[in-house]
Amino acid sequence: MDSVAVHSNVAENDQDMWEGGKTPFKASYGKLMMWYFLVSDAFTFAGFLIAYGTLKFSVPTWPLPDFVFSSLPGGITHAPLIFVTIMTFVLIASSVTMVRAVQEGHRENKNGVVFWMGMTILGGAAFLGCQAWEWTTLIGGENMTVTTNPFGSHVIDGVYLDDPHGHPYEASIQPESFHAGETYLIHKDHETDKWIQRRYQTSEGQVGVQEFGPKAFGALFFFITGFHGFHVFSGVLFLLIIMVNAASGIYAARKNGYEMVEKIGLYWHFVDLVWVFVFLAYYLL
Amino acid sequence: MGNNDINHAKKVVFKGLILLAIITVLEVFIALFGNGHLIEGVRLAKWIMYPMMIGLSLYKAYFIIYEFMHMKYEMQGLRFTVLLPMLLLVWAVIAFFNEGNNWKHNRQVIQQKNQIGIEHIATPPAPANHGEEVHPGNEH
């Protein structure tokens, strides 16, 4: 009995030591490896965002985000960037509740950890809900897909020859004009299921038809926000598992200041960190 | 962690929440104001807007990493192994964006060359001499 007790005691001390007999950077193995995983993940996301920037640089026009992302739930359509700002708040708030959970872990306060992790999970779920709504609007309402981008942009000033329903303007009506750089959305006729590409005349006298926007915009939007959303989704799952574990008292028994909560916390803050740059690249610039 | 510590920690967290919220609102304000959504006809040049928005985002990233992820309290070696590799991305951004710009340039060149070809074929020869028949493609 005595020898077993001594042995387990040694093993407990050993847990803090790596094979070299020291803890590199005074960090536990799990925490350090979480940091290095996040480094690799940061490069993955950076690759996607740099690809986005490169393709944006390679074409003459790109859809304006304050035109594309201007819908709010409840049928409001002219509220540029408001919904995505709310999404950002939700994610920031969930990051803050995560910090609280880690702090309560350091105090070995089980109930506090469980409560604040629960709040973080709610925040993550709310963010996913917002994203689901955003995707539904873009796919179902505005017909953007991975291969079709109905958000095009004008290169020079001009006036439309067709009204928004695709019929030529009557002589008595003042036709709608547009400026260079303005983004438009090509609608679909609900009855015939055909695209309504309005004809226009530029200030230089050329007659043209509304062209579709660069495909890469839609493809990369769904890919990048989807990849980020999947990170949020798996983060919510991990948070759930660790919250249940914390509630069961398994981490309290380890007496290491709820290190597992700290590790998932690092991951969760990283998801928020990536969103800072997705927000910058896709919605602001 | 004592009672004082936890009160201090709570304060830091609350400050962080307010700070990040204000920066986000500021970023969106710059985007909306700069694109002429707030005051009709008033716009900001991109070279003013973009550095401001990028700077604010980088500050947000710094705050999340150093305060929320506790990078501030880690050893310098850990900080370096995580953060220094990110400097590679600076070159990636410069190199790839330059490349993208070149693609655009090449496309324009090709478009111009195509245009020249079309005009050359499509333009009918001017009827210079009256009465005389003009033979297209019979140039000297």
C-alpha cells in the first residue's frame, strides 16, 4: 500500500516534467502543443485570406461588401454591415465569457467554470445561428452559389435601358443611372427562373448587359466563412464535452487549475482572432 | 487567486469587452463613413481608410493574443516560437498581391490585343475613291 502511494506521488510530479526532466517554456505539454496547432491553423487561414486578396487584385472590379452584406432579419435590406457587426459582438462576448471560465478554473471554482462555459457555448451557438441566416439569405434570397456570383460591378458611369424587371423603359420614365464602381445584384425572375440581366448604356455610348461578378467572390466566401464556421461548430462541441467533464468533477480531482478549460479557451480565442481578420478582409476592405 | 485578484481580473475582462466593442464599432464607422453611407456625398480615400482599419484589426489581434490568451504571461521563448513565424506572412502578402496585380495587368494587355485584332478585321475599308470598286484584303 505504501509503495503504491509513493509511486503515484512520483507519477504526479512526473506529469509536470517532460522527458528531458524540464518543462520547456514553463508550459505544460498540452498547452504548448495547442499553441503550435494554432500556429499551423493560422497559416491555413492566412493562405485562404491571401488567396482571396490575390484574386481580388487580379480582376478589375470586385463586389462592394457594404452592398452585398446589407440585409437584416425581418426584411430590412438597406443596413450595410450591421448584421455582421452584431455577429462580431456575439463572438467577442463569447470570448470574454471564456476568459471568465478560465479565471474561475484557476480559482478551482467548479460552478463558476461550468456557468461561464455554458455562456460561451450559448454565444458560439448564437454566432452559428447568425451565420446560418446569412448563408440562407445569400443562397436562397440572392442566388449566390459557389459557382455563380450575381453581384457584379459597373466599370464606367451610365444609365439603364431596362427597368428592374428587365423590360425596356417607357419614354415617359426617367431611367435609373449608375456610377463606376457601383455593385448591382442580378435578380432571378421567380416565374420563369431566368436571370434578369438589365441592358445599359455607358456615358461613352456603348450598350452593354449586366455581367455576373467574379466567381471567386462567392466560392471563397462560402469556403472561408464555412471553414471558420466549422471551427466554431467543432469548438462548441469541444466546449460541451469539457463543460460536462468539468461538471462531473474530473478536473477538480486533477488539481491543476482546470488546465483543460485553459486549453479549449486558447482554441476558442483563436476562433475569435481569425474572425477579426475574416471580418477585415471580407466585410471592411 | 484571492478575492482581490478575482475582482481585478473581472475588471480587466470587462475593460477588454468594452475596448473590443469600441474598436469594432469604430471600424464599421470608418467603413460606412468612408463609403458615403452616413453623410451624403462625403467619402474617404482608400489610402486613408485601409491603413486605419488594418491598424485597428491588428490592435484587436494583439489584445486578444496578449490579454485573453495570456501570451503576456508566457516566457519569451514561447512568444517568439509562436509569433515570429507569422512574419513570413508579411512576405506572402506582398508577393501574392503583387502577383494578383500582374494577372490583372496581363488580362488587360490580352484584352487590348484582342481588341486590335477585332477592329482590324471588322473595320470596312473606307470608300476613298468614288466609282472605283474597293477590294478588301487587296492592300499593297
